[in-house]
Amino acid sequence: MTDYSTKLALYIGGEWLGSEGRETVHPLNPATGERIGDLPVATKADLDRALDAAQEGFAQWRDTPGAKRAAVLRKTAALLRERADHIAKIATTEQGKPLTEAKGELGATANLLEFHAGEAERIYGRVLPRPTGTRSLVLHQPIGPVAAFCAWNFPILNPVRKLAPAIAAGCSIILKPSEETAASAIEVMHCFRDAGLPGKVAQMVFGVPDEISRHLLASPVTRKLSFTGSVPVGKHLMKLAADTVMRSTMELGGHGPVLVFDDCDLDKTLDMLVPHKFRNAGQVCVSPTRFHVQEGIYEKFAAGFAERTKALRVGAGMDSDTQMGPMANPRRPEAIEEMVENARSEGAKIVTGGSRGGSNGGFFFEPTVMTDVPMSARVMNEEPFGPLALIRPFGTDEEAIAEANRLPYALAAYCFTENGRRQNRLGDEIEAGMIAVNQLALSWPDSPFGGMKDSGFGSEDGPEGVAAHLITKTFHMK
């Protein structure tokens, strides 16, 4: 059993609760398949205790001045940076991504905390003009205890995307991170605790996801739901939240279209796209996946993409020369393999990759490039969430836009063209919550992050992320 120097525990009411008297689940190291710990499963009594603590914590935290909330967030960011090497190694051990990516994720997380610290001091209302002797005020107040659920693909950033805006707004929160990347979330919570966050403001629980979500969302204590994960699970949670008319933020799946026009800088475009496609083994909701390339440069683009993909070094995330690590759990290579075989049977050409790889029992799959993938293939219609690049030609701008908008996913889209008029048209007509032109960066602390259609609603990050945790109240006096 690998020691990754973190005691796996629940965090409720300011106390760490271990496995004594509780069932356990066992996260695995995706590079080797070996067990790396025993994680306690929350009982119903634990969940009730977390709800009680969140209710008490909200009563305390909502009246805490914004400057004090900001100080806790800034100190948490500082502690993350101080502990960066330790926490990044934990994230790589349990999630699989290369260590350099884990360190980059940690830096982005610290930046996000600092932005939300500023927002905690900028929660303003306004005074409406009225006749003398009358006042009308618009107030923004914290909504109440939050139930938040997040995925395993960014084990440091995802928990903070839930914790930071809730804490900045004055809410308490019960967070359920992924059981497969529990230690990273626990280390994040240690930073919040050591930064001075009162123990009942934030709780952290693990266990059977459906049991936890049903219990927390049925409680009148919970006033908001925040979820990052798959479309089917998001729809299930929305149905549960509807019973109590609960405010929700949904950051769901994507199937990122990439429109590459014949006037782009081709080599520069390829140099950007290939490493970004295989970042985190493609396990990114905004990963570029469907590459639609104008006919005049299609063959050259496909050859250049495949050449660069073949050169990627795949291995354990702790190895210094690794450019793509294993997939996060044993379910992912199996799912990707099924999609590749389906596409092959439908007539797609596998230019490179297409098989499981690695050794030592790890969950590896080769970086894979497929061309001429028919629209009937599953992978053209379902989010692959893995190291698959799907390349198809198009003729006109209209064809490219229609294909970008064909699916119910509408999270992120990418366009590469030097034509300014076309850039404006793409920004207007593509259905996606985030669009990047001639670049791949979509996420900054001050920029709202979210999608449309089946990819969810509401935004994380930016002022919008904090606003999602506030209610609006009008107050009229005479």
C-alpha cells in the first residue's frame, strides 16, 4: 500500500473522523492499480451531523465581515503555495496526471482563491432613487448552506471551485469530492482549516454518491446545489433539487468542437492543439475533441496532428519525462476502448494509437487519432472524456458552424482563423458557453466558466461564481 502521507477521513464540525465504526472504500493508484488507502464512508448519522454543523456554521459565517472572509481565502492560497510540492505529488499519485500538470493546477487554484478573496469585499447592494423620505434598497445576502459535488479530474481545483465562492459569499458548505481523489481534497481542507476557517463552515464527506446526494438535497437545511460532473448525473441531481425548488449551478459534460480554417497558421495551431488535447489524458470537460478541418488543409492537418501525437511520451505521472499519464480509474480505458472499436467498425481510420498501453497494472490508453470518423459512430455523439482526437473535413463556414452546434453539448468551442469578420460570426453563431479563437485558454479567475444546453447552466469563477451563492432582496422604507 502506497503511503501518500494523508490520513483519509471525513471532516465534520471541525473534527476529522476516521474509519473506526465505518465502512471503507479503497482508492487506487492509476499508474499501478495498487490500493493507496482506506477511505471512510459517511453514515446517515454523519450526514445529519454535517447538516446540523452547516446550519450552525451559516448562522456564524453570514455575519462575518467580508474582509475577514477574504483574509481566510488569502491565507488558504498562501498555504497551498507553501505546500505545493507535497499536495501536487498526492494529486499525481491518486489521479495520474503528470506532476508538472498537478503543480500547474495548484497554482491556478491559489489564483482563484485570491480572486474570490477580493470578491468577498465587493458584495455591494444599491440604493434606488425615490422621493424624499423614502428609501429603496437592493441587498445581496448569502443564500444559505450549500451541498456541492465535484469530479476527480482536477482534484485540487474542483474542490476549491466549490468552496471558495461559497465561503466568499458568506455561506456554509458540505462538500463531497470524488472518493477516487480524496486525499487531494483533504489536503485542501487542511489549508482552509489552518487559515482560520471556523470548523462548522465547511464539511467534507465521502461515501456512496447517490445516498449522500439524496440525503443532503432532501434536507430543508440545504439551500443550494452545485455540481461538476457528467450530464446524466447532473440531470438526476436536478430532479432531486426540484422537490425543494433549490437554486442550482450545473457544470456538466462537453464535446468540444475545434473549427480549423484554411487561413490559420497551421504549424502554430498544431503545436498548440496536440498537447492541449492530451492534457490530463483528455479527461477534461473542455477538452478539444471534434476537429473539423477545412478541406484544403485537411490532409496536412491530419498528418501533422498524428506525427506530433506519436511523439508524446506516456508514462507514470511521477516520471519527469512523462507528457501524458494514465487514465484516472479502470473504467476509463474500458470505455475508450469500446468507443474506438465502435468507430472502427463504422469505418473510421485509426492513424495512431487505439489500444491500451502501459504496464504494472496501470490504467493506460494510447493517445489516439482517428480520421474520417462517420457521424454514426458513438464517439461523434457521446462525450469520450479520454485521449481521442476525431478529425473530419468540412467545406464551408456554414457546414462548420452547423456541425459545432449539432450536439446537445455546448460547453466549450475553439476556432482557428485569421479572418476577423469570420471570427465575429463564429462568436455570434456558435452555441457554447465559452469560445476561444486562435488560443486554447478558457479559464481565468475573473472569467465566468459554464455552459449551455445539456452542458449545464450557471457559472463558476468570476463575479458570477460568487453571485450564484447570493439571494437578491429589495427593502423599501418610508
